[in-house]
Amino acid sequence: MSNSDVLIQVKDLYKVFGDKPESVMPMVKAGKSKDEILAETGHTVGLKEIDLEINRGEIFVIMGLSGSGKSTLIRHFNRLIEPTAGEIIVEGTDVMKLNTKELEQFRRHKMSMVFQRFGLMPHYTVLDNVAYGLKIQGVDKSVREQKAVEWLETVGLKGYEEQYPNQLSGGQQQRVGLARALCTDAEILLMDEAFSALDPLIRSEMQDQLIELQHKLNKTIIFITHDLDEALRLGDRIAILKDGLLVQQGEPEEILLNPADEYVEAFVKDVNRARALTVETVMKEPEHRITAETIGEALKEMKRGAYDYGHVVDDSGSYQGTVTQEWLEEEAKGGNADSTWEEADLTETTTITSDAVLETVIPETLEADHPIPVVDEEGQLQGELSRSSLAEVLVDSSETESESVENQKV
Amino acid sequence: MAEKSWLTDIPEMDRSSLLQLRKTMDGAYRDFSREYGDSIEAFFDPLLTFLIWFEKLLLNSPWWLVLGVIAGLAYAASRSAKLTIGVAVSLVVVGYFGMWDDTMRTMSIITVCTLISIVLGIPIGIAMARSNRVQSTVTPMLDIMQTMPAFVYLIPVVMLLGIGRIPGVIAVVIYAIPPVIRLTNLGIRLVDKEVLEAATAYGANPRQRLLGVQLPLAMPTIMAGINQTIMMALAMVVIASMIGVKGLGQPVLKSITNQYFTIGLLNGLAIVVLAIIFDRVSQAYGKRTQAHLGGGHE
């Protein structure tokens, strides 16, 4: 999903909390630290020098610990919080320059928001909650209720229309929150720690649902979280905030494999890599590609190269199976040296796909005697995943980390 | 010790200046009431007409009709047969002891005072919730209204409007309005920030936020305020009777001066009966309509 159609641009955004934020701006720009400014002026620097570009149709995750300014940042997109300086441009419109009426229209049609503690209206039924955005827009009752019913069904809450939010569980309430956000058909979805208040099991269920919905709807989603696992799972791109400053932004693998500084590294340390990385990031070029058409030829090819296994591909590059020298010799002895791959019975044809999460391919990789082939949707051989490269990426960081800690102790 | 020292005695204004001050203020106020008394009275005329009409309505209708209407209202508000029967029986008992007319008079003035308090109080409460500056100006005024002895502000009201129903209503409203203002303000300020933020994020304008979110969610608190206002209005009945407001207060006042223990007690109990009816019915109404806000899953 790497189209470079920029939908939202954040330019040089600053937010200072306090009585006279403008008066502190020179100090902030001069690079004084948050603590210095707080001590000298009593103002808190919330965000500093934020520059972001968010593409249409991607899930952009903004991650940081509490106090890093991530919730402040997301509230700038729809101006629930006014910035001290800077611009946010959505499709060429500077959100900061909208007047009250324009801003209301912008909020009604362009963006919708999902909240950490759901933000549902306790005095409205589930149905009325989902239809809330349309009600504010002045859409007819029958139209908006029909739409709300559809969205409730999409999020799996059919039959709960007449309940009140406090009769639902946390997960169900957040589904209502999600349905409400989707019901307005806004292009941009702001999700402020939307799943953080949920149990781990429900949370991962909701993440799956979001990913599934996103495949269908292709919204632009800005997702805030403090959980790197969640960020890696959902994000097409991730930005990491620390003390109101953008530390690193990039694709999940980039952040996982090349953390920009110690702060990011500390985050990345505890990540379950098996769950966060896909085969694509770890696989290598297939070393032994066998293009021969018969068993005999393949055996020759293999002996010439002095290797003992290979992935058989046909002319179009499509994967047929994996053969070992041992098996080829046996077949040749059995008088099948001239048989083509169709005639021969290729027994080893286990493959994995490049977008699979590492965790799911661990069994196959460990069971196979040789690197396991990776194919794309059309069955083309793309690469191979060996036990050693899998092991390497899974143990890597935690090993080195603990070693260095031990060294320091000594 | 002929000389007074500021060490032993508090420095005092000398008598003549104090007298002067009093004269000036009294004079100014007297002039003011002479100048504007009539027009202010005229301003309140529609209210007076309504008061008299409402009182006559309650007094002239047959007792069983009034009783039926009150019981019907109680049932509509509370949906509780037990409470409705309780209301009817206690009113019959009050009537049986010969206090029906006075009870109706008191009920009419309390109803009107409560309505005025709500109509004035809720908008003031909303204004307070919107602006900290309004809140810090109004709060001390409410403090004065609640702590200043009622007799003291009866004086200017009587000077201005004489005795009768209107000054009575004004005195009762001044005394009874603070709770509804305070609790409207409080209720709106306590509305969950995230719910309000959600409304804003979906593009709700201030009116949609107020009517759709803030007031409905503040309603339990506002209802508590209205309830308090009714109770305080009832507490003023005796004092208001000193400036000519007819009703259950006058027999009580009479029995204080003449030491009629039983009459005082009976009329006092009738006030209690009214208070309990108003209280239970309004509470039950509040609970019933806000049922989905409390309890539940959580």
C-alpha cells in the first residue's frame, strides 16, 4: 500500500500550554529543553517541530508513552486543541484557518474520531449513538437510522440497537464507537488509543476487525497508541513521539530493525518480533533455483553446483517443488532420469507466503530439512526462509541487549 | 480612662456620620421606590393575575377533582401506584383536619415560585457553566441570598411593593433559587469531558452540545437542584406569611403569637406532607427518566 498521494500535511507544528504561549515560542525555537522552559516560565511544551505527511488510504500510527504528546497531536487534526504555531493541511485546506462554521462542516464531513474511553452518549441508545454524526449533520431520522443499522451489523452488533451503552461490555462499546465513526462516511478516521482500554484478547480481536474493515473501506486512519505491538500490527507507517518531539518515522520493519535512538530501541526491545515481522523482511534470495526440465538434468545441475537441495521452477518462474540430491539420485536409479516434473511425483511442496507473519510460519520452517520456499500470490518463487535466518532475527536484539547489560554490570 | 484608645476599643464611625449614612441610604431607596414603585408593580401585574387565577382554580374546583389531578400527576411522574395512593391519602387526611384551603393556597404559590426559579435559574446556571467569570460573579451573590436572613430582604421588597402575594413570591424565589442555579452549573461542569469532546469532534455546534449532551447528562444533578429549591420554598412559607401571603404559614404564625400548640402542629405537619409529596414525586420522576444513566453493565 505504498501510494504517495499525500492527504494530510503537518507543517512545523508547535503547541505550548500555559497563559501566554506565544511569549515562550522564541525559547522553544531556540532549542531550550522542556524542563528549562517549565522552570523558567511555567509553560509546558506539548509539541515541538512536528512535520508529517500522511498518505491517502494508509494507517498511520503515532506512538509514544504517556506524556509524549500523542493525544495532543491527534486533537490538532480536527482542532479540538488549537496549536500555538504551525499548519495542518488537508487536501489543500489549512485546517487552522477555518472559521467556526467551516470548522464545524469540516468536522462533520471530513474526519471522525474514536476515543479511548469510547465517548459514547450514555443517554442515547446504541442506534442513536451510531447515528449521532448524521444527526448533527441534519440527516433525516429514517435515513440515518437505516445507515446506523447497516454499520452496526458490519461491526457485529446486530440486535443491540435499543440497548444503552452502559449495558454493553467495553469491547462492544468500542465497536459502537467505531460504527459511529464509520457512519458519517468521513474519509479520515482519528483513533485516539481506541483499543487501549480493552482486554488483550478483545483488543487483538478489534485490531483484526479494523484491518479487515480497512481492506474494504480504504480509509485514511490516524491511530494513536502506546503499544508498539499494536503499532507494528496495524501501521503502514509509524511515527514515534517523545516529549513532544518526533523521534522517528517510517515503515514498521524499518523501525524494528533500525531504531533511530535509544528511546526507540528500548521500545523495540520488548516487541514480539515473530508477531511483528513478516516473511518478506527476513527471507533471502533463493540460492538454488533449478530450471532443468527433467530429473536427470536437475541432478547434473546440482552436482555441478555442489549443493544438495534446490527449488524447482518452470519457465515462467512458478514454483513446482523442492528436491534434494538424495531423492534425485534415488529417482534416477529407479529409471526415472528422463521423466519431467509433471511425471515425477514431487513430494515436498510446502510453501509460505511473503506477507505471512513470522510466528505463523515457525512450524513449517523448523520442520523442513532445508530453507523453505516463499512464493507470491501467483505461485512465483520469491525467496526462501532458512531456519538460521529465522532464528537470527528472532533472537538478535534481545540477546545482544542482555549481553550489553551484563557487560555494564561487570 | 477618659480617653478612648484604639488599642482597647475598636475604632468606630462617629454617631452623626452613621446617622447620615443611614439617612442617605434610606432616603435614596425611598425616593427610588416612590419613583419606580408603580412601574415595577405594573411589571409584576401579569404574574399577580396568574397567581390569583391559579389559586382560585385550585380553591374553586371540587376537592375530588383537584385530588384526582394531583394523584394523576403523581402517577404520571413516578409510575408508582403505591406513591400515588400515599399522596391521595395524605391529602385527604390534611383536608379532613380542615386545612384544605390553606394547603391549596400554599401549593399554588409554591408551584409558581418553583416554576419561576426553574425558568430563571437554569439559564443562569448554564451561563455560569460556560464562563468562569460569570461563575465568580454569581457565586458570591448566591452566597448572600442563602445566608442573609430572609427578614432583611423582606424590608426593601415590602418598601417597594407593599405587602401581598408578589413580594411574597419575590422573597421566596430569592431564597429558593440558589440550589437550582448552583446545581445546574455543577451538573454541566461535571459532564464527562470525553463525551463532550466526541460531540465537538463530530461537528456539533454549541447549541447542539448544550441541548443534546450537556443538559441531558446534567439532568440528574439539575433535578436534585429543583428538588432542593422546592424544599427551600416550602421552608419560606411561614416567613412569607408575615408579609401577607395566605396559606399554611398564617395559622402557624397565629399560633406562635397566641400559643395555639395544636393548630401550629397540624399546619406544620401539613407543610411537611406537601414537602414529602413534592420531594418523593420529583425524585421518582428523576430516577425513572434517568434509569439508563446509572448502574448497568460497568
